[in-house]
Amino acid sequence: MNSTSRSPWMWVPSLYFAQGIPYFIVNTVSVMMFTKMGVPNGEMAFFTSLLYLPWMIKPFWSPFVDIIKTKRWWTVTMQLLMTAAFVLLTLTLPVPEAEQIVAGTTPMSMFYITLILFVITAFASATHDIAADGFYMLALSQGNQAQFVGIRSTFYRLSSIFGQGVLVAVAGIIELKTNNIPLSWQVTMGITAVVFALVSLYHTFIIPRPASDKSTLENKQVTAGAIFSEFGRTFKTYFLKKGVWLAIIFMLLYRLPEAFLLKLCMPFLVAKTELGGLGMSTADVGIAYGTIGVLFLTIGGILGGIFASRVGLKKALWVMAACMTLPCITFVYLAMCQPENLVLISTAIAIEQFGYGFGFTAYMLYMMYFSDGEFKTSHYAICTAFMAASMLLPGMVAGYIQEAIGYVNFFWMVMVCCVATLLVTFFVDKKIDPNYGKK
């Protein structure tokens, strides 16, 4: 079969599975790892939030993905670089003293090499996102793009189950059997390296080579002046789009409740009950949050895509905003009642994650809607940078806020932040094309 005519089923699922793995390792699994290693919540949340920075500033190099080489080249190259980083993470993970882990006083300074490798992975992953999303839009017709948007989201979420569910559960099982927390995470990172290496090797041969995948300067003289001229035009056209500032405010505030919640939910689940947490084991968190929660997150995303394709983004927006915000109350319940029943905890997490998955669909569709045009790859990358900023900025202070006011008050604060989501939804709703998103 010619590589240009390969079925999207051969590469779209695996591409978005690969896209999700480094993102969830860097931004979510790292939270659990540092928490279990005994790093205090304040330092943990601050430094892991900084790891969002590459996704926030990627517009500053996203035009080069359009200008230099092909999207396919960038996609495969970044996957190989991340494979190397995962191998090095496995080999260099430090081993804190058991007393530090139990007391929760492990300094983040022990993990400088780990953080540097996470930063390299984050930059490579952010670049991979630019290339893969652009490749998706170039290699598929508009009809296939709409058809596979649910598929790509599903496999992206399956990578979340692999990261937050399978890998965290594996770490928990090894921890229970060996009582050696550092070893459990070394093995976990080793498994990640092997899986990602296999996926990268597969893509090296399977990802197609569409004729439309080419540098924007392919037919021009490639000079430094031409590159920076094209670079400047990319940003200029984005910020001259109609309604750009309202769009930016929407992208920054729509996810505000989840931006606080996501950073502290896993530390809350494993924190001792006397500290306001639920005292769950690592393995149980892998089951309840990383598997059941992500499964319902995925179901919510799929149903959200189906719903939006039938009624359009405009009609779906308010329903999705409500689903994005109201289920956050489940964490208020968990913090106030501190239940011990795993089924009850998993049910509460499933409700919250389903609502988040359903509501997040509107956010993704809106970014696609706003990015349409000549530089849609770079413009979409700029949108995702604002998406990253919406997570980075609240996340940097989330841990310190929680340490100051406790888990119950922290989750009530999350509920108050829901007002911001509903407010920006009110203004954006008036500007959306009623027909956009309808199949």
C-alpha cells in the first residue's frame, strides 16, 4: 500500500496515543511521583506547573515547524528524542532517604537532573504537538478530520489511562511488594521508555507522506530574512483575527476550576486522613483516578463530540460549560466526608471526570474554530499555548493555597472559580457561527 493512501486507522490512533504519553508523564504522573517521594505540596505544585511552560511558549517556535522541514519529520524526530529522554530518566532517578519520604521533607533540589530531563521531554512534546496537530489537518480531508476527532481524543485519553492508570498502578504494586518507592518509579519510567520506543519505531515506517506536507518556503529561497518574515506574518495574522482578545480570555478562564483541581487531586487522594486527604494507596489511585476516572473522561469526550456534531458548537457550549463546572462539587464532598469506600470514591471521581471530558470538547472545538485560516497549524499552536497558560498560572500557586487553607476550603474555592467559566461562556457564545461543528 502506498504510504500516501494509508487508512487513517493505521496511524491516527497510535499518533495521538504517542502524543499523550509524554504530556501525562510530565504534567500528571510527575505530580504523583514527587508526592510519593516526599516532596511538599507547595514545591511539588510550583515546579510541576513550570513544566507546562514549553506548551505555553511554543508559539515562539511553532512557525519554524511550518517553515522548516515537514510535519512528518518533526513528528518522528521528536518521538525519538523523547524516547532517549525516558531512557535517561530511568537511569538517573535519585533515591531519597526513607525518613525524608515518610516525613514529606524531600527537597526538590534532589531532582534537578530529573527536572532537566522533564524539561527536555516537555519541549520535545510541545514541538511534537505542533507537528502532529498540523499533520492531522494536512493529511486528512475536512470530512475525515471531523470523523476522527473523537478517535484521536479517545486514544489520547487511552494514553492517559496508560500513564495515570496503568503506570501508577504498577508503581503502587511494586511499592507494596518491595516497600521501595524509588525503585517502583524507576521501573515505571523504564516501562514508559520501552513502550514509547516501540511506538516511535512503528511511526518511523507507518506515518504517511502526503504531498501537502511541505515547508511553507519550499518554493521560495530559504534565507534568514524569509524565515523571520514568515515568522512575523504568522503572529501578525493571529493577533489581527476578529475577536482575538475575547478568544484569549476564554482560553485562559474556561478551565480555571479544573486548573486548580487537577494539580491537587492526586496529592489529596494519597494524603493522610489527619492532613485532610483520603489516605489511598498508590495502586488504588491508579485504579480510581487513573483508570476509572480517565475511562469516564474519555466517554465524556466521545459523547461530547457526538453531541457537538449534531447541534453545533454554539448550541452545545452552555451545556458543556455546565458539565465542566458543576461536577467539581464531588471533590468538596470527598474532602468533607473523607469516605474510605473505594467504590464511592471512584464514583465521585467518575462523575467529575465525565463532566470535564464532556465540557472540554467545547474548548477543543473552539480552538479549531478560531484557528482556521492560512496558518492554521501555527495559529492552533498559539491557541494551545494559551491553553497551557491557563493550567500553568493557577497550578503554580495551587499547592501553596492548599497548604494555607486546607483541602476542604481549597475545593470550595474551586467551586467559586466556576463563575469565571460561565462568565466567559456568556460572551463567547454570542460570537460563534451557529453552523460551526455540525456534521
